[in-house]
Amino acid sequence: MEIDPVCGMEVDPKSTEWKHEYEGVTYYFCAKGCLEDFEDDPRSEEHTSELQSRFGISYAVFCLKKK
């Protein structure tokens, strides 16, 4: 399993359709919205996982809203 760099959710790289290569590393995403957030600013250090830990947002609810 891989970790979605935006929301922190575990992602199966064999089954996800959302992935992006950046600086020679392939990143995997749980939803299209997370992929789009990453593509907008792949160097951002304030992706959703930080907000999630600060405010207790459930990644499942958050990611479903972004699809």
C-alpha cells in the first residue's frame, strides 16, 4: 500500500486509477480531487493531511466531497 500525499489515506497502487509522477517519484491518490490538489501544487507542505490532523477531518468524508 502507498499513502495518498494529500489526505493520508492508504491507496493500493495496483487498483487506483489516479497517479502522478513528480521528480521521478510516482504518487498514488484515493480520488480525483486529491490528484488535482497535488497537481496544482506538488511542492505544497500544507496538503490536507496536515489539516486532517489539526481539525480531525475524516479523510473519507473529505475525499468524497472532492470527487
